[in-house]
Amino acid sequence: MKKVFKILLWVVITLIFAGTFIFLYKNSQTKDVIYQTVTPKVIDIERTTVLTGKIEPRDEIAVKPQISGIITEINVEPGQMVKAGDVIARIKVIPEASQLSSAENRVNVARINLEEARQKHERNSSLYEKKVISREEYEGTLAAYNRAREEVTSAQDAVNIVKQGVSMYNASESNTMVRATITGLVLDVPVKVGSSVIQSNTFNDGTTIATIADMNNLIFKGTVDETEVGNLAVGMPMTIEIGALSDVNPSATIEYISPKGTESNGANTFEVKAALQLPEGVQMRAGYSANATVTLNGAKSVLSVPEAIVEFSGDSTFVYCLTDSVPKQKFERKSITTGISNGIDIEVKSGIDSKTILRGEEKKEEK
């Protein structure tokens, strides 16, 4: 019994060693690498760059009041068309105490001067009728009387302007009526009835009553990286892709490239503006996100290969050409001259022809 057990133990040990030897032997054998093959093809290649940005009106005007006060009436809302001169809001003036007091004092002084001038004129009128004074002296007091009356009227109008912001001489052009300065679409009305507003002056920009823009004159405003800005030029065409309007791809023409870059997230970018040409009947909204594709250069009907199979070594480029496939694949390294690339395919100017079979992506298989 013990002898049988020993024999079985040695058999198991022998099998383990044999299996280990076979496993290690197989793993030590070299594996043939099989490559996929590709052939050059004739295509059109374009090198492009993409700018990110948005659609904006060329002229976006912020309408501000000419006086300070409180909004009593708003006649427009966002999305409404207005014409230049339309009244979009009315303002109630809140007079300053010092200005009102000064204006009222001016009225009181003007009335005193008027009464004095009236008395002098009446006295001189009586003397002139009696031929006691000359006509020249009489006309002098008459002119002074008329001036005093005009001064009272002017002083009263000044009080009215301080209190209400309206002059009796040009009530239709009152500063209390805020008017549209251009014809266009109302984009925003950031104030409400009852809001206090401040006129624009040298110390502040003033309160914006409404924002108006001509939506028939739009531009694409975007940015380009400093590595690509040197390839752009004013007058170059671009194609616009709008995320919100996937079926609309208007064209545009570059009309401005910023001479100064701005740093954004550690990279320098330059602002680019392009005039948009909208297709007939397309309605556009301000602020749409958009991408603009610009063709930097291109070549028609050129021999090309996938850029991924090209080996770059300094200023030289190489591909591997198939020379034999039996019993296994053999390739020859060959120098080629390349041209433009679109990031996927690259132009081949010389070194191979359209019948050359090239080494592509490798695929490992065990025999």
C-alpha cells in the first residue's frame, strides 16, 4: 500500500513539473505581430480652426434718463419693436430742496423787480403825456418793464422745471419722457414702475431704462488662441454653427481681429468679430452660443494617408511599406514628403503612390 502511494506521489510531482515547463516554454516563444494595412487615397484636405463665441447685435444701445427721479410709467417690454423717438418711459421728478428754494426765491425777486418797473413805467407814461420827459426816457422804462415781466415768467418756468421737469415752452420734449434713441428691438427693461433712476453725468453712468438693438445687423464675437491668430486675416470667410439652431449655418466674414490678447485660464486669446449674413426669414436672438469654423488652407484631390501611421523624426517623415506577406508580413521604412494636414489625414507629396500598401494599426495574435 505504501509503495502504491509513493508511486502516485511521484506521478503527481512529475505532472506538475511537466505542466510548468510547458507553460514557461510557450510563454517564452516570440509572438508574431500582425498589422492592418492601408492604401493611400485621393481626397480634398482642408486645415481649419474653430472659434468659440456668441451672436451679438452690432449696436446695442442702453437708453438712460436725462434727469433723476422715479419711474411712473413704462410703455415697452422685452421683445417689442420701437422706433427712434418713441416714448418708452416717464419719470416723476423729485426736486432737491436747495434747487426748489433757489428757484422760488428767484420768482419772489422777479416779482419785486416787476412791481418796481411797473411803477416807474406808469409814472413815466404820465410825464411823457405831459411832455415833461423825452421819448427816449419813456421807452427805456417801457423796455425795463417788459424785461421784468419776462423775468417773472422765466422764473416761474424754472420752478416748474425743478418740480416737474417740464417746461411750458417745450412740454412735448420734456426730459421726463424717456425716448428710444434708435429703431430696433427692446432686449431688456431692467427697471420697474416705482424704481428710482439717476441721470448720466461725469460721476456715474446713470440708470439704464431699456436696452435696444438692431437685430438685422448681427455679428459673431469670439476668441481664438494665440497659436492660431497669426493664420487669420480680415476678410476671411467663416461658417457659423449655432447650438440652439442646428439647422441654420449662416456665413460670416472676419472684420476685426484684436491687436491685443487677454489671458484666460492661463492661455492668451484674441477677440475676433465677423459680420453675419443671415439667411432670408431666419429670426435670431442675441446671446446665442456659436462656433465659427475658418478654413486656413486646403488642397483639392491630393494623395493622402492617415496621419496616425506616419512616423515623424525631426524634419523627416516616414511610412512603412509592405514588401512581403508570406510567411509573415515584412515592411520597409520609406521616407515621404508631406503637405497639409486636417488632423486626421495628411497630404503625401512624394515618396509613395496610390498602389502602395502601408503598415497600419498593429494587431497582436498568437499562432
